Amino acid sequence: MLNDETHEPQGHEQTEKSDESIVHIGNDPVMQSALDVLPILGNKKKVIIRSKGNSIPNAVAVANIITEKMLNGNSKIDKIKLDTDAEAGIGRMTSTIEIILLKI
């Protein structure tokens, strides 16, 4: 084998810290996204859910499903960061959200 690359499932990004993982939420079905995040939170202490634009409600729903329904009492929302990205010259702005889930 020439390349020693590891391939992560699409939408999941491993960070340098071994206790956290980043998941990008798009327009996939909310319950499927929640089921994708659940095993990651089982293996890591922290999961960062990121989304932008029209997908923000899906990210919020995923965070709520995990903390209130699936892992009630075993996880919590640590922090929510809101931001806006502006494209240079065009003036088009896109909202972004980052929700940090912690396993208790």
C-alpha cells in the first residue's frame, strides 16, 4: 500500500484532539443524521455539529433529538456559536451554526 490514508465517512471530520469530532449537517433526513452522530458521541467526549444556511434547523433538531430523546441525562449542549459568512464583492451572506455536544 503506497498511501497510508484513512478515509472518514462523508460529513465526518476527525480533529487533532482525540476526544472530539466534527460533523457537518446538511439537508439529509434529521433522524438519519441523529443516528449518524450517536455512535460518534458514544466514542468521543465531544461532538461539534456544524451547519450553514437552510440546514441550520436540521442541526438544531439533531442536537435536540440526541440530548433530549436518545441520551437524556447522559449528554448536554455545551455551547452554541452563531456566525455569518459574507462572500467578497457579492454581498451575499450565509449564516452558520456550531453546536457543541458533550457526553456526561
